Amino acid sequence: MVVVVSSFLFVFVYLPRLEQIMDKGGFRCVECSENAPELHRDYSNGILKITICSCQKPVDKYIEYDPVIILIDALLCKTQAFRHILFNTSLNIHWKLCVFCLLCEAYLRWSLLPGSEQSTDPADIIRYTKEWEFYGMFGLAALELLAFCGSVLFFLWVAVARLRGGTLEFSLLVRALLLSCYGKCLLIPAVIWEHDYSPLCLGLIKLFVLTSNSQAIRVILNSSRRVSLMAVGLGLLSETCVAQLCKKLPWSIQDTLTLTSAPP
């Protein structure tokens, strides 16, 4: 529980933005995903009445909920919470969250490199070599994320747009995929509080992130679980292939940095 709370301190900074409801239309019912013109009606003297959907349920019950409750429901991958965040709020921090998650993953990979201990000597050339290794890990993590998102979008374009004749909102899908990667914030506490079962912990974090990705795709497309699982599976396969390809290249980041940082 402490790990979860500590990992999401970054997200809590942006929780006030979660309740900034969009001024224009395009809302969705969190229960049945039907379009709705408004979430509530503002009467005189500050009296608000929640709009009722055709399914006889409130369009968005979360507008009355505390942000902590919304966050807990999102951690539980509830469909209603995902619809509230993706459709009925103006939460536009996906690029910032993406960079932060990439930094977390890069730090994890860098910390697992042999000889990644920090040096306080400003004249130590190894110190700068390790710093460039961190940048290399960041680039590798970004490349794998690009392969994952690209494969998911390509599969959904083929399966939905081409075969079924539907339309895809790529910007909304990218936003959903990046926001659903918030589970990578758990990587930092997993590294700070080292324990014997860290491989199991990292595996569970990866599984949680993939589950959130699948749920986000289901919410955006309002599709079956099979389509979202196939898309996430193909993305994971592409990400793994890119990672293995980078490992099998005739050069490595560490060797390149060693050559460039060596004294003349």
C-alpha cells in the first residue's frame, strides 16, 4: 500500500485537473458509453442536477466523487473510471506522464547495469560515461514504447478501420495508451526499496500496465476484450522484438560510450 501511494504522488499533483470538465460537448455515459450533450445542468443559486442517460443511470457519477476515489477505481481498471477520465475530463498530461514513465524505466535499467554506482569526483570520466548510459537507456525505452504504440495502432487500424469499416481517432487512442501507462511509476519505489523478489514485482508491474492498456483500448473503441487483448499482445511482441534486436546489434551503448569517453 505504501508503494502505491508513494508511486502516485506525481499523479496526485495533477488530480485537481482531473475535475476540470470540458466546456464543449462530446461527453460519454460512464455506464453505457452513449453520447451525452452535458454532464449536469446548472440551475440558479448554485444548484446542480446530474444528467440522466437513456440507460436510466447518471451520465457521469464521478463528477461528485472525491479524486482519491476516482484514482482507486482507475487502479482497479474499472471501465466507468476510464470513461470518466478519457471522455469527460480535460486531463491533458499524457505527454508529461509519458516522459516521466520513460525516465522511471530508464533509471531502472540504468540501475541494473554493472558498475552503475555513483561517483562524486567531478574529474572521474566514468561518472560521465554512466550519465550517457542513462540517456541511452532512456532512448531505448522510448524506442520500445514507440514500437508498442505503433503496433497497437496498426492492428486497430487494420481490424477496425479496414476490415469493419469503422473510424479511429488516433489522437484519442494515443492519449489513452499513454495515460494508461501510469503504472510504470511503480518502478521507482521497486528500485528504491530493494528486496529479494524484485523480478516478480517488476513482472507484476508490467502485467498491470498491459491490463490498463487493454482496458483503455476497450473504453475508446467500445469493443470486446478479445480485440484489445490481441492489440496489446501484438504490441508486446513488437516491443520484445525491438528490445532483442537492440541487444543483438554488433555494437552496444556501453561499448560506444566507452570509446567516445576514453582519453586521447
